[in-house]
Amino acid sequence: MALARKSQYDAYKDTEIQTANQGKLIVMLYDGAIRFLRIAQENLNPRTYDVANNNIIKAQDIITELMLSLNMEGGEVAQNLFNLYAYMKKRLLEANMAKDAAIITEVINLIDPLKSAWEEVLRKEGSDKPAARAPQRPEGAGLNIQG
């Protein structure tokens, strides 16, 4: 029964991701990164470093995905976001090597306002309705933000 529920949940999340507009996808990526970083922090204290390491890497993968999604022809804003994402990835590498929860908190505190800004944009647009679909990637490519 639990397996069937898990499959239904996965199907629901897949549908949600496939029908979300670009802004909603970005918010979902930020949510995923924050969730993985909190899991990593929780696993530094009981010293389950393998779990912390895996979740930091998942957050780094999300940040890489955000970097790749930037339209660098967008000017200064895109370049600033790219630089911020690069800084986050560097800090997460340092956090992972030092097993430092404070650095993880620093990165969460950088992601949170970005997430809030996108949520505000979505609220102002009233864009719970699906927009044009994002380009499809080959099967198996891309990032799994479900955990």
C-alpha cells in the first residue's frame, strides 16, 4: 500500500512540475534547495555525514540548474544572479568539506529572499495558471527536485 501511495505522490509531483510555469518552477527549485540544506544541517549534529554530504550535493545541483537557466543576454541582473549562485556553490563546497552548519545557514539566508521575490512576482501576476511549457529535456536528463 505504501508503495502505491509513493507512486501516486510521484505521479502528482511529476504532473505539478510538467504543468508549472517558469516562475513556479524557480520557486520549487529554491524550495528544494532549502529543504535539502536543512536536512544536511540536521545530519551534521548526529554526524551522519553521508546524508549531509548527499543533501549538500543535491542543493549544489539545484543551484547549477538555476545557473544554467539564466538568460545571460538579460544584462546585469542575470550576471549578478550568476555570480551569487557561483558564490553559493563555493560556500556549499566549503560547508561540505568543513561540515559547517553556519555556512549552510548563510546560503539558506541568501536563497530565502530570492524565493520570496519570485513568490511576490507570482502573486502580482496571479500566475497560478500554466504558461508556455519549458523545453523538454531528454529522458533521464535534468534534475530531480523531489528528493
